[in-house]
Amino acid sequence: TAIAGRRWVIGYGLRLAMMKCAESLEMRQAFADVVSAGIAKGMSEGLKHGVEHGHAQRTIEFLEA
């Protein structure tokens, strides 16, 4: 399917980028900075929409009926 194809392309692209970045310390640091910025943006977007991070270990009893 189209989604599976996109996943493969993204996964393959990330692996290729990681291999290229691993060759250079400067590239490795730049890649880490980009990933960190993406994670921070995703978390801030989630917080803006009311998503609380770090509560993955909650059980069903914590949910409201």
C-alpha cells in the first residue's frame, strides 16, 4: 500500500542519513540537534493541545468513565 511504501522510504532514508552522519562528528552533532529540536517541537505541540507526556505507565483505573 501507499502507507507501507512511505514507511519504507522514510525508514530507508533515515538509515541512509544515519550512516552518512556517522561518518562525520560535525554531521552527527547536526543530526542530533535536528532530532532534538523535532522532539521538543512535538512535545510543545502536544502540550499546547493538552497532551501530558510521561504518563504512559497509567492503567485503566486512571481513566475517567
